[in-house]
Amino acid sequence: MESVLKKSFGLETFRPKQKEIIQSVLNGQNTLGVLPTGSGKSLCYQVPALMFDGTTIVISPLISLMQDQVTALVDKGIKAAYINSNMTKKDQARIERRLLNGDIDLLYVAPERFKNEEFLEIISRINIPLVAFDEAHCISKWGHDFRPSYQDVISVINEYIGDAVKVALTATATEDVEKNIIELLEIDETDVYKTSVKRDNLELIVNDTFQRERFIVDYLNEHRGKSGIIYAATRKETEKISGFLSDNNIDNRIYHAGLTKSEREENQNAFIKDDVKVIVATNAFGMGIDKENIRFIIHYNLPGDLESYYQEIGRAGRDGKMSQCILLSNPRDIALQQFFIDQSQASDDVKESMREKLDRMIQYNETSKCLSSFIVKYFDKNEYVTECGECSNCKSDARTVDMTEEAKLIMTLVKLVSLSPEKVIQVLRGEVNDNIIDSGLTEVSQFGQLSNYLTSEIHHIIEELVFRGYIHLENDTLYVVKKSEAVLNGIEMIYTVPYRTQFKEKVSVSTESSFNEALYQQLKDKREELAVARNIDAAQIFTDASLKEIAKKMPETKGDMIKLLGIGNYKLKHYSPHFLKVVEEYSKK
């Protein structure tokens, strides 16, 4: 294995998990590898391909990607080739003859190639020990780039070359995507190999400036001579950005699907060869780009999901040097992404999944937590995380305070009795209502211990504890986990940025419902009206718990809404006025 690595690829050692994945494949096991962008996923099937007898088939999603990879392999003296729809019949026939003669170690094809009867007849006549699924997240309907043809090809492979080992490789697999791939490719969980998605050399920055054009011009002037990609959501946006960069004497190229093939190739090559330092592109650009010195990635618009965002920022800093990944956004970006979802031909359940992914992307944009840890937790909620110390949130001037005693109160209460976050807050604030009394929660020692804290402040601490893995939230119920013992035993301290509110709030002491039922119902009616008008799920506007808070506190201004619920700019602008109007009209009655 090591001799192939050195002789064919000129490398001395394997990167983390590469060797384990390769050994699993050599042992004849269907295998899944989830490795960060730039961590050498391709070697995980290229090395076994050179050790097996026969031809390994690599299923690749893009023609340009397979062409680049084959060119790189041929330059190393490796017998690699591709067949795609851009080739002439004569060139295809030449590759097919080489296949039948056993003269190809690695053959790259798109999944659609398996619909070609002539191709199927050829592969049934040759030895194919291994089938590799590159960009394997395309297999899963829960993935951010689901391609039905990727999934359809599995049954054809099983029919024609069922004895072949299958290896799937991706950088972006959430828990649902991972489970889906495992099921479809019949992979044993012991043959799944993952490394952390964390990239220590990427400085993550969120900047919600409304002067995006000015920011980009200033940034590029400060970083002249550095290579970088500016991603935009639409072709029109890329043209606009490229135009104002040119107006400011910043040389750049554009890349999107609306350009001709020759234009795309010319602009991509100019960027790769450093003839131009800046390329402005849609998400059509970047997959398989072999360029190590990209120093910055700027997203001019909010992406639709964290998988896409992580894959795109992963193109920076492949040489291991520090690089910056900057997210700029505007409230209008959310509406654009919602429009993309609405226009999608996906099924209703997939669209719902896309909306949930967009919500998580919005949360990343608005969070005050460590950005690196947020991404790590998104892909693996069980991974232990520490603050990176490098992202814009970790470097912010916001002071941290010791919240250890407050955290202990929350943990001891949850350890005593499993409760929803809302109930935990009510108990700690000493709120008295029929439900609290009937549950005997007025008798616990934690009752009223945080009566001088706001609902939003306690909720913020609970969120922090869940995020850091000290308590677990499932089905709206909190549970303590083993990690909490370190805090409860005084071994670890909890420091966090305090919630930014000064909203005056009184503890509710009542033997009746702790919120105004009539107002709550009117708020629900308004939410339903807005949800129908926007064709979105009602909970995406405000949850029931949020509406109860509004019905309880009856805020009068947008500032009150921020302090009460901690909402972001989009909800503040598009939803809050409707609900404030309901409260105002109710108050007049």
C-alpha cells in the first residue's frame, strides 16, 4: 500500500483515515469515507485501483471534474480514462477497446452512462473489482446536491457487476445523509470512517454589513496579490459584482453556467494558473479545483444550506496556511433561497428538509457561538468541540461571564426530573401556574433560584449547555449526560457571552394559564395567515412557545421583540410588525 502511494503519487505518508478506508476496500468491504474537502478522498479509491486486477469505475457528477482528475492521473503515468457525452463516437470507441484489452486501471463516468446498453455489455465482459462513488452525498435525497441518477445507478451496478466492492466518499454528510448512503450501498457501520470537519487553518467570519460592495472592494484592495473566490447566488449577481470590481480597477473573471464551455474553461484556467487572482462565481464553480493557494472565500449571498457552504469554503487553504472565509448576507437573501426551494421539483418531504437546512444556515449567520464549533456540531452532534479562538465570534469584543452556578442549577433540576426547556425556565424563575403546582415543582430546591433572570437569559444558557454537550435535548425534553458531571463536581467552569437584553420582565404568579389565551389564539391566526401567504410552515415564522411569550409579555416595539425572543433581522423586519399590530389592537379592546 505504502509503495503504491510513494511510487505512483510521490507521497510518503497517508493522511488521517485514508489508510483505514483503503484497507477496508482491499478487504472486500463496502465502505464509506467522510473526509473534509482537501483531505485526499480520491486516494482512497485510486490506491486500491492500482492494487486490484481489472478496471475500477469511478462515478463522478461533473464532466469537468472527471477530465481534470484523469489529466492529473495520466500525468503521473497512471492508466486512467473517461467516457462522457462530449466525446466523439470515435473517441468513445477507442476507450472501449482499451477497456476490453485491460489497458485501463481507472475509468471515470457519469451515472447516466449506465443507461447505455453498449456500455453495460462491455462492463459485463471485463473484471471490475471496485466501484467508487465520488461526491457520494449526491446519492441521498437528504443531501444538498441530490441527483436521482446517482441513486438509480445502484441497482444497475448490482445487476451487472454485483461482486464489485463499493466505496463512497464525501466531505458533506449529515447524520441523515450518512444513514441513507449506508442503507443504499449496504455498508456495515463498522466500515464507516470519518474525521472531524473542523479545519484549523480557516478563519470563519460573519459580517452583516449592508455595504457589501464597499466591503469587498476594500477587502480586495487590502489583499492584492492573494487568490480568492467570491460566490454569488445568481448569474446576474456575479455579473454585477464583476462589474463593480472592474470599475474599481480590480482584475477578475466570472464563472457561471450561462457562459460557453470555452469561456468557462478560459476563466477557470486563468484563475488556476494565477493569471487572475479573483474569480466571481455561482456554485457551479469549484468542484475538483486543484489549487492550493486560495487565501479567501467570500460569500456575497447567504447559501441555502451549511453543506454547500462548508464544501465551498473548503476550497480555501488547502496548503495548510491560514485563510479567511467571509459570509456577507442581507435579509433579502433568505427570500431568494426560499424562492429556490419553492421552485424546486423536489418532493414535499425533501422541500421540508431543504427549509430546515436553510433555517440552520440562518442560525449560523445569526449565532453568537463559535462558528467553527457550530459547523462541527451540525455534521456530528456527538463530537466534542472547543471554541476555535479564531472566528469572528470568538474574537468579538463581547465579554464572557462565569455562568457556572446558573448552569449547575439547570443541570441539577434536569437530573432530578426531565422537563422541557420552557418548564425548566418557569421553575427556575419561580413562576406559579396550575401545571407547575400539580407537578410538585414548587417544592424542588431549584424553584425560584433564578427569579431575577429573564426568560431569554435562561434560555440562552440552556442553549449553550445543549450546544456544548452538557445536556441533551430530544423531543422537547432535556436530559443530563455524563459530560455534565465535570461541571457538577466543580472540575469545569462555564463561561459564556451573556444574552443581550435589558427587557423588564416580571415573574408570573398565577393559578391560571401563564399567558393570555385569547391573545395567543389571535397571534396563532395571524401566523397561519402569513404562513399560507408565503407557502411556508407556520413554525418557521414563530414557534408556539414564542407566541406564548408574546401573549404573556405583550411587547410594544421591535426592540421589545428582540429582547424578548432574540430574533434576527429577517424576522424582525418581515414578521414582527404583524404581531405587534395584533398586540396593539388587542390592548385597545
